Amino acid sequence: MPAMMALFFWLPLQGFSLDFTDLGKDIGSHAAALVERMSDEQALAQTFMLGWVGAVPSPLILDWIRDRHIGGVKIFGWNTEDTTKLAETVGALQTEALRGPFHIPLLVATDQEGGWIRHVKGATSETPGNMAIGASGRPMDAYWSGYYIGRELAVLGINMNLAPTVDVYTNRDSVIIGPRAFGADPAQVGILGTAFMKGHHAAGIIATAKHYPGHGDTNLDSHGVLPQINASFEQLWERELIPYRLLTKEGLTAIMSGHLAFPRTQAGLTPASLSSWFLQDLLRGKIGFKGIIITDDLMMNGATLSAGSLSQAAKEALLAGNDIIMLSKTPRLYDPIWTHLVDAMQQEPQFRERVRDAARRILVIKLTYLRGEQAVPWIPDLKKVASNLPDPEGTAFFLNLAARSVTLVKGTIDAPADPELSAEKPQEPNKGRIGVFPLIPEKAGKVLLAGQYEDFFTIGKRAYPGASGYWYDPEGGTDLVQYAQEADTIIFCISNAEGLPFLQSLRGLHKRVIVLSVLSPVHLDTVPWVDGALAVYSYARESFIAGFSVILGRIPPMGTLPVH
């Protein structure tokens, strides 16, 4: 490793240097000393986490790292199709950061929640997701999910994950949270979120709980609007905030603040991400959170509509108590957001001290998690990318998790007759009944598979050789009924409300209809007439394998529905 990448933060103070590998150092004092030596602009730069567009670093993001010495970068889905190229990119960005005056590495963050939200694609695992963990109900499933997802990120040099999502699935109509939640029970969400966090920490990843104080009670998306949630403080304290209270006691490292308004609280219509009451008084004061707070993307309308401009939103976010302001795109080097904040530091002592306090908190986290044997390598080893993605152990685990999470929502399962029972000892009422499952090929007759996922058809046709397939298109017309009339059994895969009209069109055909629900299972409430329904919570290949294994009777459904 080049000398300039030596594992230390260098503090040029009277010939004295602080060794970055010396875990015995007083981290708080070390961080404070570093901030003391920084200019206002250097301290401010630590609070910036920027994204960029494209698979390779743009010249502009490199300028921000080289000239501004920003503290972090955020990796989005548009950066990640080629995981080897992504690892090269992370190495290039860290190399520039380590050339800075204090040799401080970047926080490299992404959204790898598992299941539905998987920003780092390419060769990484596609997992069953949080709601599958909620259906299994096992904290160890949450721990190992966090561990294996974290281990894959570490191979790529990503040291911070904006996960776990600990929103409570309160509003069943939510299309922005849905299967991203562990479930509807706040205590269970807190327990599973804590286990996920512990798994991340074991893999060397900085875990970030989101979206504080809770995005689960609205069906609106803060990317486009500012959702208003009609919950009082008392309701929040006993529902949405329970996970944060539990995780904080267990050493939570970071929290993402959400662009959400709670008009029945002291914050009024101010987004929680810009509210000192939510961040300082409640989160730090009453709950006792000691880690760092990062905004959700400030380019989302939920923040800028309230503040009036992006520059003002950034200032209000830092004043409110956020330590990192995250922007999904790279602004120009002398964009108003930067000049506005630099001017504020020069003219407003209170803002200047808040920014320096934020920089100190960030450095405490970096000194704690970005050094030592468990730390994520700053410069990824490209040889390990091909051999460790997907994680070999994780692949087996995620298939087992998918199997444990399959939930029987509608239908009965055959209980075979016991041949040892005689006529004098009648069988139990459920013994020997004819159920919907298992649905073996001989029993199913002609099968029609209707869905929208390639893996659904691939695995379904392995289960039922000779089955026909119908890919339904919500934006086009439908001749599904015509195809269904030729079948004895229709196995229908549904993932959202757009599929319901197609499913409802099968009612009254007097055919056997089995539904395999992926993502949120709430749509199954509207089709009580179907013969059988299973929930698998993800469109990962492993989830389809597990779902068809239950349909065929190869494994039992062991999951419990995690929503009310």
C-alpha cells in the first residue's frame, strides 16, 4: 500500500502525529484535536455526502474530494451495475481522499436494505428482505442478513449502509415502505432492527436506521411531496419511536432523518429532517442518541419545498442537528449551497459551532469504525470481488431464510391419513382431508402461470413441466381469461395493486386459483375467493424457489404474517 495511504490520521501539531492504527488512543480527544486544526471550510466539507451520475467517478465528484476534501460519498443504483468497476471507483475515490491534508478516508454509503431496495446490484445477493425476516420472526435471521449483506459491501469498500429500515408498517396502503418494513409490531421491528445492526457491525459496516421518526404511517412519497402524518407525540413514542429507543440502547451508530411532517407535535409542519425539536430535543435529549444524524437526500421535494431552496434546506438541516447533508447529485464546485454555508459560518457563530460539532461527531465515527482489523478496507482488493460476490455462505443462508418465511395466507394443507389407526380409533378431524396444498403436478392438471417476473416463470415451469405462461401488462389489454379457460389451475403472482384487476378477472371461471404474493401481502385481503394464497415477500430467485417448494409440498409453510 502506498505510503500516503498509511493507516493513520496525521495531526500536524508541534511535530506530533496520531497513529490511526492505535486503538488505544482517546477517540474523542483525537477527533476534537483534528477539528481544532481544520479551517471552517475543511470542517464544513466533512458534513457533505455527495452522489454522482454514471458508472465511473465524474470529474466534478473528484474535484469535490480533491479540492474540498468532503467527508463522504453516496452510491446509488445508477453507479453499480458492474461490481468490479464499482470497487475500482471506490478505490479511486478513497485514493484522492487520502491525499488530503489530514489523510481522512471517506464514508462510502449506499442503500442495501435487502429485498426490494438493493442499490448495489451486479453480482451481489438478491435477498428475501426485511418482511421475510419479520415473517420468520427470528432475530438470528436478522443478524445474519445484516452480516452477509454487510460482508458483501465490505468487499467493495463500502463502509456505511443506510439500513436497517425500522419504519413500522402502520399504513397498509403505503407503497413507499411496504416490504421494506420488518412488520407492524413496533417491538418486533426494534428487536429485528437491532439484530440486523449487530450483524452489520460484525461485518465492519456502519449501520444507519431510517427513516426517523417513522415513514410507515403514510402512503405518500417524500421524494415528491412533504407527507403529513397525523400522529401525536404520545402515539409516536409508543409506536414509531420504539425501534429507535431500542437500537439507541444497543449502540446505534447513525440515523437518517426523514422529510416528514407531524403537525400534531411541537414541530408543526416543519419536516423532521429540519426540526431541532425532533433531532435535538427528542432524539438526542430524550432518547439519548449519541451517534451521527444524516439527512435523507436533500434534493427530495419533501425538504426543499419547506425550506424554499436547496441552500437554505442544507443550512436548516445542519442547524437542526443533522451532522451530514446528503445530496444525490454533485453540485458545481462553487454552487450556492457551498457559498451560502461558508458565508453563514463566517457570519453566524452559532452555525459555525454547530458545523464544527458535526465534523467532530463524524470523525468520532470514522476513528471508531474505519480502523482496526474489522474495518472495511479503504482500497478494495479486486481479486476478492469475483470470488466473494455473491457471498458463498450468504447464498445458502438466504435460501434457508426464504424457506422459513413462506406464509400460508389462504388454503388448507393435506394431513395424510395415519395407516396405524384402526376403525376403533377414528382419525382426528383434520387427518386425511383433501386440502389445496400440496399441489402436485398430477393433481394440478393443466397449469397456467400468470405473472411479471422471469424467475417466477422459470422456476414455475420447473415445478410444473408443460405449464403455459402469461405475462400480464397493467398498461395493455388483457386476454388472460381466454388463456385461463384452457387451464385447470392458475398460479398467479401478484406484487402490487396493478395486478388485482387481472386476478379479479379469474373469479367465476370455476378454476383452481393459487396466488403467490411477493412484496407486501396486503392485496390478498381483497381476493378471499381464491383457493389458496402464499406470501413470500420478495421477487428474489430464492423466494420463488421457496414458494413453489411449499406449493409442491416439499417444505411446510413456516412463516407468520407480519402485518395486521
